[in-house]
Amino acid sequence: MEDATTLAELIKEVGFPVVAALLGAAGFWLMLKWMMSIVIAKIDGLYKKLDDQNKIIIAIIERLRVVDNDLIRLDTAIRLLRGLDLDWERLGRRDPKDSRKD
């Protein structure tokens, strides 16, 4: 009951349009705050999904490096068995640090 009398006294002091504008602004502020919390929650969910996809892409790239190195090794072995010249440019691109880590 005190809230109603306080509101009535406030209307009497400053006028109804000012009080209505203040209440409208407060309602608008609360609505914006609520909407921003929803948007922030959705953005956080997207960050988690992007982080998971980034880890998957890194793992795929790592496996592709391993496959490339395996192909270079097989190519070298076949060329040696067949007595063909080695592809030195391709061998030079091989990185000895690239190896499967899982």
C-alpha cells in the first residue's frame, strides 16, 4: 500500500507525464537488459561450438600431414625398389617433426 501512496505523491509532485516517462524508461531498460542477456548466452554457445570445431579442424590438419608424410615414404620406397630417381624436391618438403601424435 505504501508503494501506491508513494507513487501518488510522486505524481502530485512532478506530474503524470514525467512519472510515466520514467516508468517507461525503466521498463525499456529492463527489457534491453533481458534481451542482452539472451544474446550474450547465445554468443557464448556459439563460442563453445566454434572452439570444438577449431579443435576438430586442427586434428584433421595434423592427420593430413601424417598422411602426406606416409605417402612420401611410400613413394620413396617404391622408387628405390623400382630403381627410379628420387623426387628430391618432394623429399625436401617433408618435415621430420610432422608425425602423428594421437
